[in-house]
Amino acid sequence: MVNLICNECGATHTPDFRGWRCPCGGPLDVRFEAKFPLSALKDRAPGLWRYREALPISEKTEPVSLGETMTPLTPLEIEGVRVLAKLDFLFPTGSFKDRGAAVMLTRMKELGVQEAVEDSSGNAAAAVSAYSARAGIRCRIYVPEGTSPAKLYQTAAYGAQVFQVPGGRQATADAAMAAAAESYYASHYWNPFFNQGVKTFAFELWEQLGRREPDAVVVPAGHGSMALGCYLGFSDLLSAGLISRLPAIMVVQAAACAPLYRIWAEDLDHLPDIAQEPTLAEGISITRPVRWRQIKEAVVRTKGRVVVVHDEELPAMLSALASRGIYAEPTSAAAPAGVVHLIREGYIRSGQTVVVPLTGHGLKAADKISHLIHGQE
């Protein structure tokens, strides 16, 4: 049985509820029992749909898929410490957001959704547009003025209608929410089925590590879907008795926009008002993350931490990754830059199993990366 539970008031909603949030205003979560048929896994193709019984999708529903496969683990050396990079930018649209989009669009297909709206400044827009096209669902994407042209072109290429909204990220979200009054809101941060897809990151990692948990996962966070996906996935594995403990979830934010850092460092019980400054890590530049309480809980419960990195640190990390054959976008460089801080502060040590996801492909920001690494105009 799949139920929707409000994270704020605890109200339960039926599985066919189409609202994008609880009437009280709180975000919704999916509650159901994930199962792992271990004997069957060995005969299944790699990819997120191998975990079908751990996903809140009817077995009768054909998945909306672009042939996703299991993303590789690649060893890196950072500050003399061996860590594992999981190359989640090797999905069909070039980012980890395909995990969430695949499951969310499959759920929308179950509900018979014909048209949807989403607001995003980058990778989520591309992922939702691509999987909407695959599902045959009309899609409108609202983006802030000034969004990267390459990401706009990619989103529009999938057939989505793209609307540029003046006034910044919040104005864009407001426009999408207004449009959702007459459509389905396929939001990568409000819709709980999105994070249910992202949690397959944890399932893959568990298998790749020999069916065990890592000591820590270091993730970039704006709205926090990767942090929450890891927490959900490893919690499912723990509940099923397949791991003995939760790995520490270490969250990395851009210093120019770090509300989650303030919430964690100051133990706040509210979302602080912060100014949004320009940052190279534009994919995590979110001033008001909807699920901040859940992210704080994930960090605290797993004995993790939140750290910040400055823009000045990102070009060197992009160059270091490229010198190892890894071409990642600037936002992706934030997490390994955060690993540097965690090592220097003694929270990551040699001999531990530490994983860092690289979330977006460098081809999405090739001009910017060229300028950052080589000083080219």
C-alpha cells in the first residue's frame, strides 16, 4: 500500500491524491514498504528499474525509461585520501535528475496525467522535459531569466514549452505554482515521487560496494534531492536488514547561498532569510529549500555535517577532475571541493569508504568551464 503523508501535520492522503502539497502547506512523503528480492537481482539488467519492488510504482505499469544503466564508481585521490566518485552525470540527459524524473513520470503515467508544469534553472528542466516526451505528456517549463542558453536549448529540444520569468528563482517558482492550478505540478522538490527515484543511487552503491554501506556520502545540496535520496535509500536498506547502519550524509553548499549550512550550524528551527549572491555552483543556489527540515534530520541522524565551499575553490577542482578524465559541470565540483574541507578538518580519514556523486556533465557548461580552467573568453 502506497500512502502520501504530510511531513508537517502528519495527515494521510490517498495514493491518487494529485495535490502538490498538503492542504496545510507542508510537503508530502511517500510511505510504503520497500522490498529487495535478492535472489532475483542477479538476473536483472543494471539500472534503477532492477529495484522495482523498492519503488512505489505498480508492477502493472510500464516504466517510463530511456534505458538508464548503473552509473560507474571511479576512484579519485583527494588530499592524499582515496575516495570513490559515482558518475551520475552519465544518464541520458546528463545529470542525476534522470533518476527522479523516470520514477516521477512513471507515477504521472499511472495517474493518467496529460499535461504538467515544472520550474527549474537547469538539469531538472532537461530531465523532466525528456521523460515527459518519452511518456507522451505535454510539458511546460518555467525558468528564470538568464538561465544558461545550453540548458534552455536542451530543454526545448525535447518539445517542452519554455517560459523565461523575470524576477529570479522565487518568481519562477510562483509562476509554475500558479500554472499548476490548472495542470499537474511535476516539481523535483515538491513531488515526493522524485526523491523516490533518486534513492536508487543508494541501492546501486550498496550493490557496487559488495552489498554494504559506505562510511560517508558527500553530496551537493540546493533543494537537497540527492541528500534526501541517499537518506531514503539507505533507510530502506536498513529497514530491510541489508545494512547495519546509515552512512554519514555530508552536505555541501555554496558559500554564496547556504541556508542549510546556517540551519545546521546554528541549530535553527526555521528557514532563515538570506540574500542570493551569484555563484558558479548555480545548480545549488537555492535560498528557500522546501524540505529543509528533512535534510537537517538526515544530517543529524546520520552524524553527518554541512560544509560550505567558495567559488574560488571550484576552478582548481574542475581542472583536477578533468586531469583524471572526468568532465563535470561547476556545480558538480562543489562536492569534491567539500571533501577537501572534510579531510582537512578530520571528518574524513584514509581507510574509510567515502563516495561523492558527480551530478552534472561538463558538456552542459562547456563555455563556462573553458573560461574557468583556461581563462578563455
